[in-house]
Amino acid sequence: MGKLIRGVSKNARFFVVDTTDIVQKAQDIHKCSPTAIDAFGRLLTAGVIMGSTLKGKDILTLRTDTNGQLNNMVVTADADGGVKGYLSNPSVDVPLKDNGKSDVGGLVGKGILKIIKDMGLKEPYIGLSEINSGEIAQDLAYYFYNSEQTPTVIALGVKLKDENTVEYAGGYMIQLLPDAEDSFITALEQKIGAIRPMTELMAGGMDIKRIAKLLYEDMTDENMERLVEPYEILEEKEVNYSCNCSKEKFYKGLITLGKEQLNDIFSTQEEIETECHFCGEKYRFTKEDFKEILK
């Protein structure tokens, strides 16, 4: 289980999340290369954060389509803290950057970020934005600023203990409210410029509440005068990697193939095996399962 807190102050709303267990479960399922799980873990973390802005049964999907080796990633999140995802080429990798850090941007490449919000209406909302950095956080900040006109600071990180073990994963997002004061904006820019990366804060023993406090404490304006910005935590909740696939859902999908195609399949094989992209669960079907349809 991961943890998320959501809060607000006079000038902004914020989210801080620990997704270590979520990214570890994703790694266990998808068997990603070190750089791929870094990229995928960041997108999963973003999905958890953005999912917490939803209401009721709304569903959010983030999809990247890029020219990098990773090609595309898909993450789906809900308002209850559930998230799941898959990626097209989990095993591909690229060398580390000269500074020894993971080259997520090099693996992801450039392309399009698609944000789909299914809010139960006739048609879902679809937003498109460019992926220029491939670093995920910067590309999401670009989306929020250009598509939703919401200035946003977002930080996402994944740190591995070894190739298969996620040591820390998490992130935070701060979004300015309408009419945010210039003094707060300046103070926030200075604070974000000085703060260490998310995974370093976690490695230093900070939990998400302490990180939220760090984001707001000791803020100063352009004249280096101390700025006090009280904040309130509105929600604390557990978040997790969860898949709602079932044999019944796959059965309904196979029915859409039609009687003729199903007969063709069973003429050459005894069973149909399906596998969920999100969790790897396999479901097997025999001709007997479709006897009513194939009559």
C-alpha cells in the first residue's frame, strides 16, 4: 500500500504521495529494465496524484505515444487511490547519463501525451499535449499550463536498490489557485529551486507529511522576507496497484468476435488463453464455455 495526502493553502493546492509499494508491484508484474521502471513508475505516480483529483466513479487514463524505444505507456487511475498500467516494451534500456543518473528522457523520447477523463458522460474528455523532455514531470507541468491553464509544479521520482527492487518512489504536485499572490509564486519558485529530489527526501527519512511541511516552511519572497503560508491537510488515504479484470470481462470481449470466428479458432486449438495487460492474470476458455453461442 502507498499513501497520499491532499491539502490546500490560501494560494495553492498540493498532493504528496509515497508510491514505493505500487511501483514495486508494477516491477514484479512487468519485469521492466531499470530505466523503464523509472519512467513507468513516474507515470504511475502521476496517475495516483491526478486520480485523486477525480470524483465518484470517474476514471483517468494517461497514455504516452513516443518515438523512443519505450514507445508507449498506459496508466489508469480512479478516485479511490487505485492505479494500474502497462508498457509496450518493458525490457528495453539505455545507458546512464554522464552524471550517472537514469536517462528516462532518452528512453521515452518525444511524442504525444494523451489524458483521457471518463466522467460518465456520453463522450470522455480527451486532452493532448506534447512530450518534449520525456522526463514525465516536466511534460505533465507543460500539459497543465497549456491545456488546463493551471501553473503546476510536479516532481516524480523512482530510486532502485537493485535491478528488481524499488527502494523509494513518490512525488508531489502543487497547483496555483486562481489569483495566487505574486509573493507566494516567487517564494514557491525559490523553494522548489532549493529542494532536493523527492527520492532523496524519502531516503533521508522524511514521510509525506514532513515533505508537505518542507514545501511550505521557511518560504521567503523576492526581498528575502519570511512568508507565512498556513496549509491544511484535507485528506489522507491509502493508494495501491489494483486491477479489476475478471474472467467474465474477457468472456464478454471474446463473444464480440462472433460465432464464425470463434468456430474458426476452436477448429485449430482446444482452448483460448487470454492475459490481462495490466496485471498478467491469465484466463482460459474452452469451446464448452461458448456452447450456447456456438449452437
